[in-house]
Amino acid sequence: MVSSAALPRIAVLGIGLMGRPMAERLIAAGHPVTAWNRSREKAEALTGADVAASPAEAGRAADIVITMLENGPVVEKVLFGEDGLAEGVRDGALVIDMSSIRPDQARDHARRLAEKGARYLDAPVSGGTVGAESGTLAILCGGAAADLDRARPVLAHLGRPGLLGPVGSGQLAKLANQAIVAVTIGAVAEALAMAARGGVDPAKLREALMGGFADSRVLDLHGARMAERDFTTRGRTVTHLKDLENARIALEEMEFQAPLLATATELFRSLSEHEGDPDHSALILEIERLNGIVEAPGEASA
């Protein structure tokens, strides 16, 4: 086993639902880890990690910095705000932003960090908290091949890293992923609600479709939540909506029309306005609302 002294020191900025299990896996692999979180108690609860008072302090000791933060404005503040990472990042350090932000923001961050002598990868993920806990995340990377080669032994503890292209490519790939998930959730919600209106049991329909051309991870997991009326938050509606809004901005810059994505985005926006922040499988409630279904059979409180 490689001694921790021979492994790169890693700073993890953002110890939330995703960042915490990721940091735990790195610690379990023997890496020395420094943690920072806006709410310090979350970092302090991470067994085996040093705790930094600021992103700048975390960066001063790190060979590799991993950020897993809520959105683009938060990443901007953590990287470049007062006591931000840029004030303490080491020359030659590699910054891996695993948050989900816009491609143009990733390119801007890479440019500004390069002025500090740091390297950069954008590396958003797909797989959710289950993937973070099991180390099976799909890691969508944008940047230089040499930087991914350097990061690969670290990222391998978290999932499957793959290079999609230059900086910003990982973020665009994540937006494509979120588009597929959003449209598919909408399709499953529409199909199950349609079946229920016609007298078909949604749970039985889901079971019947499994293994056919309509089968998917979304039908399996989200379809079960819809059929069981279990909208306990696992994938946040507001987070998904944030990604869809980022996709809209990116596609406007590309002058690309995405009518299915536009419809799904409006449905998620309306869901958020009516229901707050349930699991994104609760999109079926919006389909039911559009069809005048006040309460579906067996509906449980979210």
C-alpha cells in the first residue's frame, strides 16, 4: 500500500450531499485531505480530515483542489472572493471543479486560475449521492489530457473519468446529461399519468415496460417513485432546474434550438413554483395538474 506521504494532498471545498461521501472515499484511500465548507460544522464532522478556515487556507497546502459546490455564483465566490482559493492556491496545483456550472464560467475560471499558476479541469458528475457513496460516478472532464492523466488516480476513487474535450466540454456534457434526464423524467411522468387516467395501474405498467425499448434508469428509479408516490428529495428539483437554465443560456450562445428541453424546463419551473423543492420525480404532479387531476389514487404527502 502506498504511504499517505507519497500521495497528493487534496483540498475538498464543499462538504455537502455529494462532497462529503467523495471526501470520505479519498480519506479511505489514504489521501491526506483538507476540508472546507461554508458551514464549518459539516467539515468538522468529516473524520480523518484537516479543517481549513477558508478556501485560501485549504489551497495553500493542496496539490489538488476539488470543488463540489451548489452553482456558478457560489463557485465564483469560493474561487475568487475574499479569502477565496485564488488567494492561496499553490503554483502548479491542479483545480478540479466538479460542480455543475455553465461552460463559459468554466473557461473563465480556468483562465483566471492560470494567471495564478494553477491548472484546471472542469469535471461535473452524474450518478447522484448513490454514485458518490459507491465511487461509481460518471466524471465528465474538460481540459488538457495531461491534467486528466495527473488527476486520474485520484478521480478513480470517485468513479469513471473521461475526457470530452477542452475546458468547458465537461460542463456542456453535464448539461446534455441533464437534458436527457429531464426529458425522460417528463416522458415517464406523462406515460404513467396517461395510463392512470385510462384505468391502467401505473405500477403494473412500469413493470410491464421494464426490459423493452422504453426501459431506462429513469423508468426504473423515478418511475417507481412516481408509482409509489414517494417524492422524498433525492434529486432536488431546484438543482435540476438550475442546470436546465444553464443549458438554456449555453444553447442560446450556440444558437441551437432544443424544443424538448425547453418544454421540460417550463414543466420543472412550474413544479418548483407549485411544490417547492421535492424530488424531481414529482414532475408527475405537474402533469396531473395540467390534466385536472387533483389527487391521484393512493397519493401520499410529499
